Amino acid sequence: MADGLRAQIDDLQSRLRESETHLEHLAITRRTVTGLADRLPAVVPDLHPSQAETPGQLGILTEVGTGSFARKP
């Protein structure tokens, strides 16, 4: 019985370590996303129509159901 309980404890400790690592990664991701979001302008600039399609401009992309990207109308 004691060996069975030790095995359960080892399993639970391993699962706890994995969960803590996952939680640490989530915290890092949250800080990264929050930091990037803080750098975005609060308001999207209103571009003149002639500026909206300048060469080299990527435009606003939106993900469509297929997972590919298309220019947002």
C-alpha cells in the first residue's frame, strides 16, 4: 500500500511541476501581449483614401475561415 501511495505522490508531483511550468509560460505570454498592446495607438489613424493603397503597404489583414489571410474590405 505504501509503494502505491509513493507512486501516486510521484505522479502528482510531476503533474504539479508541469502545471507550474505551463502557468509560468502563460504569465510570460500575458506580459508580452500586454506590453505589445500598450504600444498600439489608442485610435486607428484616419487615412486619406489616396494613402490607403500606397505601394508597399500591407493593409489590414483579417483571418478567414480557411486559415488563410485576405485583405479586409
